[in-house]
Amino acid sequence: VSAPEPFVSTDYHIIVDCSNIFIGSQTIRDPTTGATQKNPAIRVNVKNLVRVVENDKLKIYIKTRIAGGSKPPENLPVWKEWASCGYKCIVIERSASGPEDGVDEMLHAQILQLLHIYKDTQTRSQVLVLVTGDGNINGGRTSFLQSVESVLTSNWSVELWSWERSLSQHFLSTQRFFPSRMTIKYLDSYRNDITFIQKPREN
């Protein structure tokens, strides 16, 4: 009788590009015309989004939880929600009208650091759970696409979550090279649970 296969457990490393998910949530399809439109009143329910992404994973195996984005004054409560769900928040300060710069690069660096930290864990399967649709080449700088390719060529698996309309075609191209180790999941199926309409403030 042959010996049973050794049990290989899985470590999950969740990285969330909050700005991409927030902006993508506001792009919706008009049911009557079929046209794409933007609704700036849409917000993301952080706790429900976390529940969706972490649903099929044993909590003890989730080794990394990181959420990144910017912090205009009105977004302060959002980061408290991420922190209450156990996420390390990587946030840059900016004014409400200022551009966001540097956050993505910090998240890319976190992914590459995880690759280094967990490089010798051959008895455990490693999975990057990346929540973004941003597959831009990024003008020669680091990118999420480059980070995903580095992870996949290091024998990790990738679980990518995105809004369907926000998903870069570059990720679909990459998946074709790694069909057994890269899965793409769409948040659209959970829209009613993970988004809500922000009511205007009363004067």
C-alpha cells in the first residue's frame, strides 16, 4: 500500500487596492439603456467585502491582511473599518482634491517582501489574494501585473478579485499562461451585499 500524500496546508496573503475597488464600485450599467454610468454616491461596505473575500479560507491560515489607499479627510472612518477587520492599513495623506501617488508602489513592495519572507515554505502552499483590477504597465515602474507575474513564476497561486468592468485585460492574458494557479473572481455577483448608497448629509 502506497503511503498517503503528505498534507499541504495553505497560507493566504490578502492585499486590497482600496481606491481601485472604490472607484470601480461606482461604475454601473444603466438597466434601461445598457450604457455605463458613474454614481458617486456608491460606497463599499468594508466588513461585507472582507466577508466575501475571506469566506472560503480558514482564519488561522490567513497570514497577511493589508489594505492600501489614500486618506482625504472624509475617508477617515473607512480606515477604522479596515483596521477593525484585522487589516494593516497603508495610507498616504492627501487633500480631497489632490492626486493619489505612491500607494500602489507601496503595495507592490509588500507583495515582493512576502515573496522573500515565505520563499522557503515548501511544505505550505502560498496564495496571493489580490483585490484590484489595475493591470496597468505603469510606465516602467513596479505594477500589480508585474507583482502577479513574479508571484506566479515563484510557484505561488493567485486569487484575483475585481469588478468586471475594472479588470485589466492584461490579467486575463496572464491567466492563460497559468490556468491552474490563477483564478479571477468578480465582485459584481456580490454588489447588493458589499455596496450601499451614501445618503447626502443634512445641513
